[in-house]
Amino acid sequence: MEVRIDDKVAVVTGASRGIGESIATEFLNSGARGVVITGRREENLAEARTSISEATGLGDRLVTMVARADDAEHAESTVKGAIETFGACDILVNNAGTNPAAGNLADVELGALEKTWSVNQLGPILWARAAFNQWMHEHGGSIINVASVGGMRPTAVLGAYNISKAALIFTTQQLAFEMAPNVRVNAVAPAVVKTRLSAALWAGGEEAAAATHPLGRLGEPQDVANAVLFLASEAASWITGVTLPVDGGVIGAGGSLT
């Protein structure tokens, strides 16, 4: 089955590298009319633009916008920009995330904990509101949140991050309930994917980290992009409120992240 999103317009947050960059690339290669990617730094977005354009040959369909994931005004202006540039905002991927609060909850610095929750919990709500109110409420659409298997089970030193992703999983269900029937809201829950954000979990010990996954390897950004494309497409038109593990079997086949 070929999965396509022909003529759709997507916004992907936190897409200057890693999973977000792969999602944007996959969307363009799968027929998107336009993709808007966000990130905190202009220089990183410029690098992503070059990389995505080279991979797709469709740089004219790509727009970059500097935006913070937990800033309501940035969310509103980015969605507005997508509509003004490409005429729609059919798909929103809440990919941006952070984890500056490693450590046990009894000890972790509260400012870092608050930042983790602001970006990972509040941020997706702000962006979903912007997309829904400006476009999707009237025209329909699909929202995909990038959660984590850490939101499904506890792990060492990632408590603040795990809690934020557990909240995002429930947020996905709540938004799916509230925004139906015109808007579908789903999530993916990756395990360890080889990105800069997760490097502390696998760099210097990739073989051991891979062995905790029943399928015997770490995830690649493309693995997540494939799942996001499916959920965004009409192939998933009767699916909403679901969190899909993309995890090499960690949840379903008895793996471990510790």
C-alpha cells in the first residue's frame, strides 16, 4: 500500500534535525503541497532546509520559521504563515521536545523540570489550539503528537520527561475526543531512536542499548517518520485517539529501557 498525503499542507515543530527533519522529508516525498518546519535557531533551520531540499528536490514547497514550542504567539503566527503561504494547515506534527531535567524527581532542579513540562506538555496544546482554531475546526485535519514509550512505563533518571510524555498521551486522547469528528488526533511513542536528544542513552554503547529492544536494533528517524505519515494520511482515516508504539518491540514484546 502506497501511503500519500497529496496536496496537503503540514506544520512540523522541532524539525531542524532528527525525527522532525525526517518527517518533513517524508511528507514532501509523499505529495505534500507545502511543509512548514520550525526550530529555535535560524542556522539550524537553514541546514535542515538544505538537507531536505537535496533529499526531495522540492525546496520550493518548504518554509522555515523560527519558533519556540511553548510560545503561544509563535504557534499562532506559524499556523497563520502556513495558511498564507500554502493556503491550508491540514496536518500538524507536534515533534518538538526537550529533556534538560535528567535525575530523580526528588532531586531534579525545578526550573529544568518546569521547562520540560512547558515544552513537552503545554506546547502541543498551544499548537493544536492554533491549528484547530485557524483552520482545522472548519476544514478538518490530522494532528500527530510525538510522545515516547517513557510515557508508558517508568525508567531511571527520566522521570520528568516520562511524566510529560504520559501527559501528552492523555492529551492526545482528550483532544481526539474534543475535536472529533472533523479532526483526528493520534500519537507515536518511540523507544530509543538515534538522535542527538537521545545520545546519552546509546552513544558509546549502541550494541547494549540495541539489545534491550526485541527487534535487536535502535530506531532510526525514518522509522518514526513512516508511522507519522501513515497516521497523517487517509489510510488512517478511521483511527483517532491512538498512541502507536514505534519501539522495536519494547512495549509489545517485553523489551526494556533500563
